[in-house]
Amino acid sequence: MLSKVIAARIARLVATLFAVSLLTFLMVEQLPGDPILAILPPEALDDLESIERIRSELRLDDPVIIRYGRWVGNALQGDLGKSYITDQRVSDAIKDRIPVTIELAFLASLIAALAAIPIGAFSAYHEGGRFDRIASAFTTTALSIPAFLAGLFFIWLFTLKFNWLPSTGWSRITDKGILANLKTAILPAGSLALAALAINARLIRADMIGTLKEDYILSARAKGLPSRYILMRHALRPSSLTAITVFGLQFGGLIGGTVVIETVFALPGLGTRLISGIYQRDTMMIQGITLFIATVYVVVNLFIDLLYLVLDPRIRRQ
Amino acid sequence: MMSKSKDITGLTVAGSKRSGRLSAVKEMPFLVKCALFWLVFIVAAAIYTRLDRLFGQALPLQDPFYQGFLFGGSSPTEGPSLDHVLGTDILSRDNLSRLLHGAWVSIAVATTVVSFGIVVGGLLGAFVGYARGRWETLVMGIMDVVLAFPPLVLLLALVAIYKVRSLPVIALVFGILSIPTYVRIARASTLGVASREFVQAAEAIGTKRVWILFREIIPNILPSLFAYALINAGFVIVVEGTLSYLGLSVQIPEPTWGNMINEGRRDIRQTILPIFWPGLFLTLSVVSLNMLGDWFQQRVAIRSSSL
């Protein structure tokens, strides 16, 4: 039964990835302007012979389907082609920049998860009370502030007003150690985490309000256990399944979200490379990075789906 | 999230279903009323500035493109004054006027997306949810594939295609991408409504299926679609602001809240005001939509549970 479900999910994954690759390829194919214009310097454009030579070298004149097949075939072997503009291999660019993006997304989901649990739990425990109302105002606001705006505000507050943290740039763990790295990562990760944090806190609150009405909570209370113990041990545990799913699904979304945040903080991640590729009309780079991010997103989501299936037998039976 | 007392008002609303639109406004909690007021103000600003352009800037409002430092009258990043109530930006253009003109892009994109979602997504979802069978499998399969994309990255790649990023292009791209969620919601609510007694009764007396779809099902799924639409509109405004900030939405000099923030960023060391005003307008609009959406969703939930 379980293996049947897993097989169906994987079939859907393959269909999705096919659609993602086709759409990415066709979209970028529609980009205005001949890639030749980006490759050759303007003075070389009169030289029709060299234009023809490069065209046939890059095999730009093949039909779309053949070029798509070639692109996907190479991509499956880890070769996403070469940038026409900087001559860099797309796979090298991704390898070079993915650590920043992954770290940001990971830190952001960590912050969102860790901060959301106490906020959600205490709001649920004091439902309708003062803490709950303040927390609810906070989550509504946090949910509504665009990440880039939060980032700019953090730069203004923590760099320009208090001068605590650097506003831009990235220090690799291998350069100056983990502390210097966290110093450059905390503001972008924090601004990225804000909306996810709000969603998590709301979900945990709603989930806990239901759990707190269960009989076993009443019996724990009757035994005279301290309320903090009841909250963390008895009430949080059944809610953790929802939490795992949501956090996992968010991780995929946060990888997409880093695109903007990296730009705000000028970080050397995948997102800034994608954006600069868009500005420069660097076809290969846009195609490669979009395909890569989409694949990570789809695979992470599938993995979370399956994890949920394994963890919660109730879903399997449905 | 609302407290207990507001749940009770919700229940009384559910009891008197035909209480009319105005009394619904009266029963709103104070903050939700404020949210509604702000949204009315923003929509009015968007329409007013369009009319202003239509009449060749004859209405009382500063020109959003007039650069005072070139032609006299003002200097860059002025503080608030009688001439410029919210000061001027780095090209010495009037902030207030640009903010109000900027409302148009946000409102227009959000409205288009939401209408697209409700009309196309809602109809499609209601149809496959009621017809079931092969169509349902096919349509929901396609929707699942579209939803499996990372939205922002897909949007970036899609928007990058267009050299001329005009308002209709941006709105259309956003609109098409938003359809799947509406289809899902419409289908899920249709499945719930289709098993109700009044639908069974209509089927029993031999009413045509199309008639049932439009007379019985769609009116009953509209509230939940509308509740989602309010939240979705807020999300769309955030995403449009983000693209604008990256310079990938409607192009300058046309003011949008996002590109105003981008322009103000360069002066962040001197003053935060050029970021603060568009940021405030953007955030307030999204907060308002979210609050109104939450409130409406609760009303819908209470209503449908009492049906």
C-alpha cells in the first residue's frame, strides 16, 4: 500500500520535473534578442562569417525540440551548459553559490521554527488573553511585511543606527570561522524568516488549542504537573507532525525567497546570480539556475510528503 | 485571530443571514473597520490619480514626475512642508503624489489577479468538483504540477521574458499563476456543497446539472473563494512590490511602491523616509487585506457550519 503511494508520488515528481524543464527552456527561448548579440562585441557584428561560425559551433540553428533534448540530456549528466557572457560553466556557478543560499534557507527555517513554538504554545495556553492578542497583532504584521522591506529596515536599524552588524557582504565559514559567518547571515536569515515564523506560530496556536481540550491534558493537570511541562511534553508532541510538514514545505519556499534577500544584502548566493543573469539576458544561466532551484524545491517537497506518510499512519489509510 | 467575544458577534451574524451589507460593516471589530477604511482610501487614491492623468493633471495633486531641482520649486529629499506634505524624493519629486499614483499598480494587479482567480479558477474548480470523473483527474493533475513550481522563481523567469513590462503583461502573468489555488479551493468547497440536501433535492426533481452548478453550487462556494481572494490580494501586492523593487515589474518612471523603495535605498545612510512612506503604504495595505480576509473567513466558517 505504502509502496504504491510512493510510486505514484514519484511518477508525479517525474511529470512535474518534465514540465518544469520544458517550461523553463521554452520561456527563456522566448527572451527577446539573439544570443549572438550578447556573445560578440558590437564591432564584430558586421562580420557575417564569424556570426555563422559561432552559430554552428553552438548549434543555435537546430530545431527547438532537438536543442531542448540536448539541454535536458546534458542536464541529467550534471552539465547545464556554459554562460554565453562570462564563459563560466553554469554548474560551477551553482556549486560556487549554493552554500550561501542553503545556509540562509536553513537558518531561516530554524529561526522560524524555534521562535514560533513558544509564541504559538503560549498564545494557545492563554487563548484570548493579553499575550495572545499581542502575539496575534505581531503575526498579522509579520505576515504582511515583504521580506525585502524587513531586510532594508534591519539594515537601517542594526547597521546604521546601532552599528552592531554588517549590512552587506558574506564571510564564509572557512574564511573567519562560524561566528563571523553568522554575523553576516543573521540579518538576511532573520528577514527571510519573518513571514514563515508568523505562519508557524499561527498554525501551532490553532493546533494546540485543539490539543489542550483533550482529556489527557486534563488528567495531566489533575496530577498537578506544572503547566510548562504539560505544554512542552503533552501538548506539543501531537502537534509536532503538522509542524514537521509545514517546516519542510517552507524550506523549499525559502530557497526561492532567498533570491530577493540575497539581492538586498548583496550576498554571493544563487539568487543574485539568477537576477544578474536576468539583467544581462544570460540565457544559459537563467535556464540552469531556474531548473536547479525548481528541482530542489520539488524534490524537497516530495521528501517531506513521504516523511509525513511514514510518520503518520492515519494518512496512509486514506 | 480573534477573541471569544468576536466569535459571538459572528454567530449572531450567522443567525440573521439577510442582515444586509451595511450591518456587516457595523458588526466589524474596530480594527477591521480601520482596515476597510484604509483599503477604501487606497482604491480611491488609485482611481483619483487615474482620473487626474485622464484630465491632464487638472485635479488638485502635485505632478508625480515633476523634478523640482531641474525646473525650480524644490530640492531632493526635502522634509515635509506645505507644498510637499510628505517631502520629496531623491529626484525632488513630490512623495505624496507618487505614493498615491503608485497605489494604482498595486490595486490594478491585485484586482486583475483576484478576478482571474475567482472567475476562471472558481468556474473550473466548481465544474470539475461537480462533474468528477476523468476531467477532475486531468485538471487537478495539471494544477498539482503548476503548484509544484517555486512561485517566485517561476515568476521571475516568466517576467524576464518580456522586454516591455507593461501593467497588463505583469497582471496577466500573475493572474495565470494564481489560478491553481482557486481551482483547489473551489473544488474542495464544491465537494462539500454537492453532498448537501438542497443539491440532492434539486437532483431528485430532475433539475439540469448545469442549472444546479450555477444556481445551487456556485453561490455557495463564492464566500470561501472571496475570503481566500482577500488574503491572496495581499500576497499579490507583496510579490508585485518585490518584483518592482528588483526593477522587474512595471518600469520607471511610473511610480510603484516597490520601485520607490528601491530608489530610496540609495539614500538609506542619510534618511529612511523615502523607504518609510512606500513601505508603510505597502505594509498597511497588506495588513488590512489580511485582517479583512481573516475576519471574513471566520464569518464564512461560522455560516457554513450553521447551514
